[in-house]
Amino acid sequence: MRTYRELFRAPQFGPLFATSAVQVAGSTTSGLALGTLVYAATDSPLLAALSMFGSSLAQVIGATVLMSAADRLPPRAAMTGMALAFGLATAVLAVPGLPLPAVFAIVLAEGVVAAVGGGVRYGLLNEVLPKNGYLLGRSVLNMSVGLTQIGGFALGGLLVTTLSARGTLLVAAALYLMGAAVARFGLVRRPPRAAGRPSAAETWRANAVLWSSGPRRRVYLSLWVPNGLIVGCESLFVPYAPGHAGLLFAFAALGMLIGDTVAGRFVAQRWRGRLATPMLLLLAAPYLFFAARPALPVAFALAVLASVGFSASLLFQERLMALTPDEITGQALGLHSSGMLTMQGVAAALAGAIAQRTSPGTAMTVMAAASLAVTLALAVAGRRAAGRKSGVRRAARLGTSDGVGTR
């Protein structure tokens, strides 16, 4: 499967695409509105970053306790119910005078639900498409995220200015409800991918299997850590440029769209493995310049360039699917998604804490340098492991040719 026409002809991909796009629109709009609301109330870069990305911190709870549900819940019912829950939670966030602890309690609860939601969504994608269509399908979903974020952040900035942050949250709640309707009436009813009831024990068992392989561990770390540290940079867009944060987010989303389009549609199979690490390096390098507080046009260009590197996630996900048994693909993809988002929440908190003591631009540069260091360390570890494996194979061949160990 190599063309968009073939992809959208696949049964059920269209409704899954629409459901995902509408929910991303709700998430984008609500995140910007909530970050603006909290920053205006507290003047704290840390709390603003946590309000936008703090739900990611709770993803670790879903990943370690509830993720077995990703393969054991009927996909249509799960996606409909989760969209309804997000709509209700977002409407509550718009209530005037809601105490800050209550705001963050809701944000964290959303993160727990979202952890399972990612596994359900991407497990269903792997189910409705043939094996050779997963990368293209995931790239199109990522492209829809990019396009929706471009429009969502731009529209969110306009709505915050015209309706107020609380009014924008109500618009986001309505988008979530629309997503629930699309899931309920667009997706067909399917049985769960795995038998049995969801449980913490099953979650831990499958996670242990996934984590037991050295190559899979390195793929997971490559998906989680460099990406998360750069989202920590993005979490500072509001304090970095309060009046233009929506545009910074929109330009970053444009870069992600470009990267996912090229990686999903135009990069040949033989190049995908080679490009994964360079894309992670590109993801971080442009943010090294934010300590100099570049002019806004330069900052927009740097955000676009950096976000092209998010396409590395597609390339590493394809590698993850090649290393994962079919019966736990939902949990494997859910673990990737929740681990990545958890790291994003941790990085947002870390970036906010650094910005409190220095400046948003300096904190961005620190996070980018850390991302580069982790990427290089993982690349070196991967090459060493490949070298050891190659050495073992050479020794085995030599032993066979010498007549050793053949009895």
C-alpha cells in the first residue's frame, strides 16, 4: 500500500481518520486555552507548561496499570466513551473560579484515560490496514494532527482573543462531543483483539514481554526521550512569546506535517532505518539558538525546521512493529504513545522549572542539548549491540567452517 487513494479505500480508515482529527482539534484548542488561562492567573511558566502538558505525566499510570485494556475493549465503544469523557472534563475546566488543584486533578485524570485511548486507536489502525499499510496510515494520521494543529492553534489563538479562554474551552468540549458522534456512527462494531478482562497483572505481563528485548528497549527510548525533551521546549512557547504562542505552535505543526508527509509517502524502504537518528538530531538542533532570543520570524523558521524531525517517530514505530508479536500490537503502540507523552509531561515540568530560574529561551536551549546527547548515546549503544551481534555470527561461521561445534 503506497498511495493515499489505496489508503482511503481501505474499509474503516476514513471514520478512524475523522475521529482522530476531530479529537486532536479539541485537544489543541483546549490546551492553548488552558495554558493561557493558567499563565494569566499565575504568571508562572512552570504552571502554564504543566497545564498544557501535565496530562502526559499521568500516562505512566495508564501504561503500567490499565494498558491491557487497549486490546481487550471493543474499539468503537472505547473510543466513543473516551471522547465523551474528554468533552465533559473540558467543559468542567471552563467553570469560572475552579481552584487550581481541581484544574490539575482533571488534567491528570485526562492523561490516564488518554493512555488507553492511544493504544485503542493505533491498535485499531494496525487492524484495519494490511501490514504494508501501517506506516502510510500512521503518517496520514500524523499529517492530520499537523494540519489540525496548524488550524487549531491559529483558531485557538483567535478564539482566546475574541471569546476568552473559558469560551474557547467550551468550543473544545463541543469538538470532543463531535468526535464521540463520529466514532459511534462511523466505526463498525468489532470484538476486542484479545480475550480476557483488562487487569494490572495482564498489563505488567505484556509490558515485561515488550521490555525484555534489547532492540525493542532502544526503540522505545528513542521514541520517548529525545521527542519528549523537545516537547519541553514547545511547552515554553506561551511564556516565550505570550502574544504569538499560537503562531509558534502552528509553525511547529507545519514542520511536523512536512516531515510526516515526506517520511510516510516518499522515503524508500531502504532509507528509513538510516534516517531515523538524523531526524532526531534535526528535531533538537534548531532549539539551540533560542537562548539568543531570535526575532519572531527566525523563531518561526526554527520551529518549522525542528519539527520536521518529528518524522523520526514514524520510522521508529515501523521498527517497533517489526519487533512485536501481533497479539500485543495494541499494547505495544499504547506503551509507545503513553511513554512518549509521559516523557513529554516530565520534560514540560523540567523545562518550566529551568525557565523559572533562567529564561524560557535558555531553558529551550538546555532541553535541546539534552535531547542531542540522548540521541547520540542511543545511536552509539545501537551500533555497539549490532557490532557484538555481528561478531557472534562471524564466530559461529568460523567455528562451522573449522569443523568446530558441528556434532
